[in-house]
Amino acid sequence: MDLSNLKAPAANKKPGKRVGRGEGSGKGQESGRGMNGQKSRSGYSQRAWFEGGQMPLQRRVPKFGFKNPNRVTHRPINVSTIAEYIDAGKLETTITLVDLVVAGLAHKNDKVKLLGRGDLEQKFEIEVHAASGSAKEKVEKAGGTVTIA
């Protein structure tokens, strides 16, 4: 036996059980729905989160914190990363926001923040949305400039 001999099994053609057709059928009287109650009635449907009148989970669990809808998040880029990209030839010494997107360091709608991790020997001019104090200091110490867009 190998894969070329395999075939799909015969489909399950067993008919569904007919309910409510008398006691002799085995599914007469309550039609398999049990005795009385909400679930035995026709048209019954229940929300997935309904807990039978018990206080629902989403109301029992305490809520914490606050999500600020006006929060502005920045894409962090370190000075050392910029230096590596300049050494590799992926960036020039004059860097705009578009250059950062083309180099793959940011997306087109990102706000970019320059951070000061790492060492820097290159002189370059860079345009970003924000910069930390240490990053600005390192770039200016190397002879470059940081422009806030």
C-alpha cells in the first residue's frame, strides 16, 4: 500500500434524527430537549456571555488604568544605529525623515525620536521629530546638527 492507492472514505450519509414524531421513535414528547424551561422552547437563543442571571465576568472583574487616546508614540532610533547605517553606506551624512523610511529605520507615518545610546565619531545632520538631550549633545559634539521637524 502506498499513497497512490489511497482514496477518500465514503461520505457519512446517515440521515438526521427526526424528532417529535411520536413515542415509538424514541424522540417523542419533549423531542430530546428535556423537560420545561427556557432551553426547551422554540426560538430559544442565548448570548454567549450570558451567565443565567449571575453577575457576568466582564462586570465582576475590576477595571484598572486609563488609555490616553491622544498619546503620541515615537519610533526610537539610537545614535549608534545611525552611525552603523552611515558606515554601511545605507545613509548619507545629511539625513531627512524620508531617508530614514527608505533605509527601513521607520515607517512613513512614524514620529521619530533620536536617542543617545552608543558612541559617535561621524559628523552628520539629521532631521527628526524629537531628540533626547544626550543624543543632541553627542551629535553636536561630533560637529553635526539635529533639526526638530
